[in-house]
Amino acid sequence: MMLLSFLAVSCRQDPIFFIIASETAPRKPRIEGAPTNMVVFKRDYPNPDPDSDQKTITVPIMYVASGRLHWYAKASGSNVPRWDQKEYEINQPEGKIIYLAVTREYLYALCLTGHGVDTALRRIGRDGDNTAWETVASPTGSYPLIQSIYADPDEPWLIAGTRNRNAVRYAIFYLDEADDTFKMLQANMTATLSGAVCRDGAYYLCTRGNGIYKADETDLAAGAKELSDATNNRTFMGIIKLGDNSIIAVTRDGGTLFDVQDDSIARMNYNGTTDRISTGRYATGALALWERIDSVSGETTQRLLIAGIQGGLYSTSTSSYTNGYVEFDINLADGSFNTRSRRHDSGSLQSLIDGNQDRYTATIGKHPLNYLFQVPKELDENVTFFAATQTAGLWSYRNLKDGGWQWNAED
């Protein structure tokens, strides 16, 4: 009888034991804690080739922070990117960095200035000889505390989510680099800004409770207009622009995807059905485009939209293996969302590469993700995919000597 009981218990626990057995040896992350978003900023440096007529070279660099700033780039004469090389060293901005953003001319860092909620906005330009940061004056008036920053790297405007000191009212500002003064887009909100993208001369701004707004670049002074929706109090966690210029936003509960049009938003359904397209779990707001590139031809052979998920609002023993991300197919031809293909759950990205879904579950599947980012090929020929976890530092998906393709802490 005891043997039968033991066998029954063993059978019920085998899947968990197998997942644990699939876990790779954890590495100590170079960038610990809860890293910021990752951005690529191109800076100009003196050409190391004395015989060249070109006096400067433009170097793409990926930046990320966890309190302090880190950078990832290829050194002169090398095709392999490395972390924090002295060649591209810059001073650390004063304060603890909590957000990064890139415009056409500047890398911005939003920094906590002490133990409270006060923040300062710092920035540095493209000139690689300049290693010092300048401080940009925060908005004046009723909403002086900047909480988040977003930008389009091809545009000269920075979008900032701010709040008053009582944390009961929020606003959206934009910074025009022509005069370096913050101007109001939307005031008297009850929710904070959670994302911004630019399309065809207009910014689309999502919030955690006040819907989605649109602001035209040609008339930013006119403020923002809320896009129509059946209920405008949805908690939008993130927003992203796809390759075909379409825009998708994701809500918190259930992770429902919404198509963002010029004047309205609409819940997305699978082609020919009323089945809503969603992450199936709480959405963290982490959204990224991922592509597979053939190592021989250099052609893109697959595209995916990756969305971060969280098994529960609070971590428990039953939710610890239900985090990570899910995937949606993107049409290869034009970069549009494929509504004919169903969501891929539980690490299909890893399954597609080496077929080890349990390894995904035992590694990155344990961690809620704040940000996801694939490095462009001009910076990293391996187009490495990175994930900023909520508590376990910066991770990457690499082919490591001790275990092959795997998610592990980036060291």
C-alpha cells in the first residue's frame, strides 16, 4: 500500500521534477536587480584609422541601467560586442536611473535624486568626446514629478508622464528640443503614462487607466485627443508599432490586444472569429519584435511579437513557473500581425530553436519581465535577445558553452 501511494505521488510530481532537472546552472547577472528598458543610441567618435578621409565614425551602442548605466558595443576592429568597454565610457549621471529614452540627438536618463520621489532628467548628445551629462529643467506648475519618459529615435520630441506631489493627478508633457521647454499635452488624469509610439506624424500615448491619446506633431500645442473606445478606463500596460506601421496596445488583466487606429481603438480577434487575441495572463507591458535571421543568406526567415506575462499579481509556488512571455506570429512579407495564427504559449521561441520547452519553463519562465529587446544586426551579428526581469537582473538568450542555447543571466 505504501509503495502504491509513493508511485501515485511520484507520477503527480514527475512534470515538476522534470522541469527542475531541465534548469541550467544559473549565472550571476552583470546587471542585477530590475534593469531599465534597453535603447540603442548612435554616437560619433574619432576615426581610429589615420589614413581615412572620414574624420569620425558612428557607433551604435545599446544602453541599459540598473541604478547605474551600462553599455554594449563593438570595440574598434572587433565584430564581437562587449559590455562597458573603456573606449565608449561616459560619466554616470547623478542619481539612480529608472528610465532611458532616445531621440534624434540625445540619450535621456530619468534619475531618482534621493530616497523620495523627486526625479531629474539628464541627457547626453551624439558627440563621443563629450562624456558629461546636462540636466533638463522639469515641468513647472502642478505636475513637476516626471515618472516615465518615451521617445522615437527618429524624432526630436521627448514624451514624459508626470504627477503632482499628492500622487492623485497625472499629466503628459512633451519636450521640444528646439527650445528645451516642457509643454502640456494632457492634464488632470487619474492614471500614469505607460507607453508612446510615433506614426505618420502623430504620437499615440497609452495610460494605465485613462485609455489611449493621440497628439499630432504638427500641432502639439493643441494637446492630446482621447481615442474613442467603449470604455476609456482600460489599464494599458504597453504599446508597440509593427513593421507595417500598425500599432498594438496590451491591457493588464488577461493581456487583451487592441488595434490602435487613427481615431479609435478596437479589440483584436482571430481571423473570422469572435475569439479575442490575448496573452492569456496578466501582461507586464514588455513588448518586442523578434526576428530569426539565416546565418548564411542573412535573410529574415521568421518574425514574432513577444509579450511579457505574469502568472499572478503576487508570486506564489503555483505561479512561479507561469511567467516569462508568449508569442504571436508576424507576417514575414510586410511585418503585419498574423490574425490567422494562434498564440504560442510557454516559450515557443526556445522550442523553435532547440525544442527544449521545459528548459524555458525552468529558466526565464520563472521570472516576470519588465522589458524585452532584440539588438539590431549592425550592433550584434547574433541579434541577441535580451530580457529585463523584475528582480533577477538582465538575461539573454545565447548559445553558451556550458549547455547550448538557453536563457540565462547576462554576465
